[in-house]
Amino acid sequence: MDIPPGLAAMLGEYQPQPGAMFPGMRGVTERLTRFMADKILRDACKRIGVEGVSTHSFRRTALTQMSSAGIPLRTIQEISGHSDLGTLQRYLEVTPEQKRKAVSVIGF
């Protein structure tokens, strides 16, 4: 996978410590689970009055932003790990402006 230069530099300087990077609950799980990460995010957003946020919504937003930027669906499919383009397309939001722009290409 391609890594942006800034991130590559940060990773090059990273000095990992022994153990999990994101430890789980002591005595329960060794590593932070996907479900616990989602709960932590939701709880933090709730404290500041933001609702409807999840790790899944972040993923959907990132994929939609790629699509809106003109990244080919096949590329987004590779990045997201979706095995099926149909599944990926259900993730992506289409704005009224995108629809207008697409129809305007026809030339009427």
C-alpha cells in the first residue's frame, strides 16, 4: 500500500515499545478490540454533544470522500478491502450536486 511521505517519515522515526500499541482492559483482553475502540469514540462524542458517530461512520465518510475526489471505484475497493463492488457502492453517499454534475455531462 502506498504511504504518504509525511506518514512514512513518522513511521520511520517510530520506536515501538514492547507489548500492544493499544492495550485492552487489564485482565480481560491483551489488545484494544474494534468494539471497544468504537465504544470509546462514541462515549467521547456523546460527552461533547455529537451523536451518530462511530468508527464505521468514519470509514464510510473516508470512502465517500475518495469517491467524491474522483478516485476510481476499483482503487477504493482495494483500499477498503471490499471483495465486491456492489457492497462498496452501498457505502458511498451520492450528493444532489454530484447527480446534477453527472447529468450535465449529457449536454441538455
